[in-house]
Amino acid sequence: MRTSSWQHRYFKKAFGGLLAGVMMGLSGFPATAGAQAYPGNKPIKMVIPWPAGGVTDAAGRILAKQLSESMSVPVVVENRPGANGLIGADYVAKSAPDGYTLFLATAETHAINPYIYSKLPYDPIKDFVAVAPFAINPFTVTVRSGIPASTMKEAVELAQKSPGKLTNASWGIGSSSQIIMEMVKKQAKVDILHIPFQGEAPAVTALMGDQVDFMVLPAARAESFSKDGRVKVLATTTAERAWLLPDVPTLKEQGYNVDVANWFGLVAPAGTPEDVIDVLNAAVAKLLQGEPLPKALRELGVDMHPVMNPAEFQAFIVNEGKRWGPVIREANIHLD
């Protein structure tokens, strides 16, 4: 399965020269790796730190099902939501490093939480070992349908005329939706009031009800809500246009130095044997190189992540913190 050019550029920027080896390394995984015998004979538990029904949960369940079939080992999903993914991450960090408890990591759990919590109960680098990334979820900047703006330029001009009067909804303090809007606000030099909601659903309801003005939404959500005019999509947040929204210009095209997206990947408790990690990594790589997993992810509205070996994924996670951290600190975003 080929990686799109926007994915390649995003991950090249994320951790520099390491990507050169990633894109050429697809052939380095043995074709039968996914079928290697897994140690023991009990189910693998995949902990997802978000409620059932969301995009992250759905993507994780797709991967779990296909891993089960590919490896001939049951992979069972367990949702442990709460505190921006903190509860589930802490649980897995303290689990036995035997290869039977995995965690679905995201930008929130491993690149954002270390900066919004002063006392994080887990260390995203020391307490986990990277297994493999598998999906990427680009974002968009959207506005309510009733606002008199159809481009970023027009929306920014409105905000400049009324400092602190326009509002931005997010699905919570410290969420990627808030932080990305902080990036935009800083570069546009505008004052837009942040209004956090308890989850994506109530925030979207407020946006579509013309109760708030702006919201950063995943591309799949924005595409769905914009079809019937319930919201307007002004920009996408990755360097190249999202495949779901080919007619929507990127923030970069409109003069903003923003290139971010959420990502989903598997990690395991620190101390998990290297040979177990390698088997899991090869199994995910095999699925990403096939057709069913990328197809199912796209039907969900997300895209496949470039294949990485464990060391490359670990380096990527470290560098993601360096991308998100400075914005969080400057905006003084914290949850404790």
C-alpha cells in the first residue's frame, strides 16, 4: 500500500532523516512475520483510553479484529476512558510487560499530556516501549454556518475587528482541538475566547447550533457536517490537502506555518521482550502493506500511517512532544 505524499512530508518533518529508512524499509519485514507464533495461548488485551463509539475507538477495533485474524491470537478491546487518556495510559504502564497488554497511544496521551499535567502518573517515554503506528487523523478549522466568513482571511478579519468576542469550542482543556487553535491564534495574532466542552459531541452541537464560532474538527467529521451546510470548513491542518476534502486549502496555503495531525499507534509496558515487540510490529506492518486495513481506515475517515519499526516510532513519539510542547507552555494550558 503506497503512502501519500502529504503523509510522507508530515512524518519527514516530524523526525527528520529517520523517515528515509522508514519508507524504504517496507521490504525489510518478512512476509510471514504476522503469522509467527505468539508466546503463550491467552488473548491480547488492547486498552483504548477513550469511550466506545469515537473515531479512535473504531480505528482500534478495526486493528484489533485484523490482528486477531492475522496472528491467530484473540485481540480483545478494553475501554478505559477518562482524563484525556491518562487513566488508560497509567493502567497499561503498570501492567505486566508480557506482551498481553497493549495500549492505543495518541498525540494526546504521549505528546500532549506530559505538558498539561504537572504530575503525570506515567512517563510516556520511560514507561512504554513503542510497537507500531497504524493510523493518522488530520484536522480542519471550521466555523458555524451563520458566520459571515468562507476563508481563513475573512474569519481572521472578523476576529481582529472584535477582539475576545468570537468563540472557539473544543472537546476539553488540553485537547488537540484547543491546542491547534492556539497555534492558529498565535500566528494570526487574534484574541478568540476558548470554550471547553466535555467531549466532542456537545462541542459540535454548539457549533452547529450557532452558539460558538470556531472549532477544530477531525477531517472526517468536518466533511460529514459540511455536506449539508451545517458548518463551513476553512482549512485543513496538514501540509497537503486532506484526501476527504480536496477542495479545502491547507493552513499553509493560506499563510500559516501549521502542519499537525493526530496519530494512533500501539505501545506496550516498558520491559516487554524485544522479540515480542518485533512480532507485533511486523504483524501491523503486514496489515498496512495489504488492502483490508487501509481500506477500512479510509472508510472510517482516517488514513494509514507510514510503516515504522519500533525504534523509528519511539523517535517519532519523542519528537511529537517537541512539536506540541512549546505551544502548550506558551498558551499556559494545564489541567492540574
